[in-house]
Amino acid sequence: MSKPRPSSPVPLVFTMFALLVTSGCTGKGEPRREAASEPAKAEAKVEAKAEAPVPGGLGWVMTSGSVKLEVLPQFEVLDRRSGTLDVHLLLRLRGEGEVVGERPPLDLAVVLDRSGSMVGEKLLAVKQATLDLLKELKPHDRLTLIAYDSEVEVLTERVVADERGLAAARKAVLAITDRGGTALGPALFRGFEVFDPKTRKEGELRHLMLLSDGQANEGEKDPLVLGQRARENFGHGVSVSTLGVGLDYNEELMTRLADQGGGRYHFIQGTDAISRVLSDEFAGLVATVASGIEVTMQMAPGVQVRQVYGYSWQETPQGASILVGSLAAQQVREIVVKLQVNFGTGSTGQLALGTIDLKAKDQTQQGRPVEGKLALSAPTSVDAEEVRRSERTEVTVRVAEVESAAQMQAAALAVDSGDYDKARQVLKDSVVALEQQQKMTPSPKLSKQIVELKEAEAGLDAARQSAEQAKIYGKQSKAKAYKLGK
């Protein structure tokens, strides 16, 4: 928690006016059939609100249903001494409330790799973990099991998770054997086909878990194509999480699918961790209070979105669309966005930056769609001291974290190409930058990140020793960088 800043003559920044529009539409844009009562309508208006900026307080906050969005600028006053300026924003989303009563129905598809490389312990561990997962399902859930090698086989399709359905699923899991190649793309597509948009229910969670230990070598293999399909299905209310087992899978593909599918990516180095990771993934899923979260930024003239760290985003003509995914109760996601502001020749004073739109499904209200909007503007100044006093150091620290995570990723990619000298230099430069930042804004987070970067540099010597060690180094470093970006 950041310490309250002493009061100063710095004017309030990022004045935000919130407007909530409670949507009565399904995922297809069709009107919902049930009519909301007058008390329900009044309640919906209360749930969506904007809280005024408070000096030294939490920032500028909007609450839409079970999602709270807080927007914090790195500097509350924009430095107008030059014609252009990079502006960092921290978008902090929190899942509101607690999970009470019966959780929402879950329509779950588990897509399992049974290719020849899964022989032995890997396949055994996956089968055991899947059987454990079945124990957590409720009679109002539905389960699809898909196994793939060179071919794709649907073992169960949206079977009701009652006693009879679970018995059929157990039998199917126990019968899985290893064979053939890796038709990951076709298996993924078949999983998406199970979630027919026409049968979608607002209060239902739809989730696909994809597990693989190797490279896609049958059917569609292009990560861009597969990622785009995941994004399209996110728009239909389906989220995707990926689990990479061992050292030979394509983490670019697995991370892309998870990011564009609004889910999570997991690196599982040893078979003993498969059950724990699957259990953790499921636990987070059933604690969901909001799903299908998407943030859209519409920028004012002269303002551009240059980078979004750690999350899948697409440029739009006016700004950017960011896929967030879901939030569990009290879970926090922090997204750093880098803007570029072109001041032009206008007068000094308040500068309009644009708007932020939030869309989500409130799972505490049977998946009811909620929307909110924030209008952003900020004062500008040519007074260096005024700008300096307006710094929010918690944002500065987070920016340093995500930038160093990007450098850790860059070092891992250099190791993949055999350029160890480049990897070492990237890590050294990142450590120096963080140590300088640590002197200006001391933080336990920065201390921890400095230690991890130094450990990553020390690990380069072992990575040089063998191809296997290099793979371990790359997978571990990329997984750490991915997690830090979230």
C-alpha cells in the first residue's frame, strides 16, 4: 500500500466522469427476454458508480458490478516542456465481493495431448490430475473431454457432471493411451465447436483447458491464426488457459492462446506439478466474480497507445482493445499502458486524453452484462518542480517491473538463438536500471526483481552447458516474465 502523499498545491489530475450503461443484451447483441423489475433497475444504477478523486487516496475509481477499475497516472501533471511526452497509466482491476452460495454453472472442455511424446509418466500424471479434476465438478456442470494425437477424438461432449456422466468420463480418461503426432490446432478448433454460441447462457462460465508437451505438427500450426481463433471465441464468452508440460512445447503459441483467450498460461516442468497446477487453475475458475472483461481505450486527437504490457491488445483506429479475462473474488490485475501525447500548439492547462470503456459479465448476478465509461483529462505544466511533486511512485515501481520483465523475456529469446553475450548484457543493463530506480523509489518489489535478474544472469553459465539446460533456462525465464507482467 502506498503511503499518503503530503498535501501540495498540485492540482487534481485525470478528472474522470463515469457513466455506466447496464446492457440488457446477450453475447450476440440480442435483447434478453426477461424484463427487469424496477427495483432491479435501481440496483443496477447503484452498482455502477464513479468515485471522485481524493488527494493521496486511492485514485480515480469506477465500479461496474463486481469489477472495480482504478486508473493511476505515473505523473498527475503532464510535463509540457517538449512537444511530445510518454505517459504511463496503471489500470488496476479488482474483483469485488466474495463467492457466496452456489457457484455459476461451468461448461468445461479439457483438451489433452496424448501424442507419442506423452508416453510414460507424463500421460499417467495427466490422467491422474484429470480424474482429480472430475471430483470438483457439480451436477449442474457440463464436461467435454478431447484427446488428440495425429487425430482428434471427442471422448465426452458436454456430458452432465452427475454420477452417470462422471462415471463415463472416468472410463474415457482411463482408456487414453499415447500414440501419433500432435494435431493441436484441430483439437483446439474442435473444442471451440463444442461451445455453440446459440446455446450460450449468460450465467454460465465457458472455459477450455489445453494441455500439450510438444510442437503442433498436424493441421493448423500458425500461432497467429490459432491466437486469433482464441480471441474470436473470447468474444463468444469462452476463455482459454494453456498448460505446457516439459521442455519441448511452443511457449509462444501457448502464451498467445492464453492471452488472446483471456485465460492463464502455466509452465509445468515436472510431472509432479501437473495435479497442483490443474487444481489451482480450477480453483481460480470457480471463484470467478467477473468474466469476459475487456477494456477499450478511445484516445483524443494527438494521443496514441504505444504499448500495453503483459496483456493481449489490438490497435484500433482510435486507441486499443485490451483483453483482461476474468477476476476471482478480491483478485487484482494491474495493466501498464504507455501513451504518447503530442501537445501540438494548443494552450497550457487541462488536456483531454480520451475515454476508457469497461465491459464484463457479473457472475455474482447470473452473468449480467455491465459496462462503464471513464473520461480522462490531465493538467499540464512547464514547471519541472510541479511535475516532479506529482509523481505517483507506486506506478513508477510497477512500470519498472514490467519493463524489466520485458528485458528478461528478451534475454531468454537471446539464449534461444545462442547469443549468450547479448543475453548477459541485456540482464546487466536491466539490473543497473532497476538499481538506479531503487535508489529513487525504494521498494521491496524492486529488490525482489533485482535478485531475480541477477539469478537469471548467473544461470546463463549453466544454460551454456547443454541444449537441455538452455531449454530449462528459456522456459523458466519466460514463465517468470509472463507472470510478472500479470
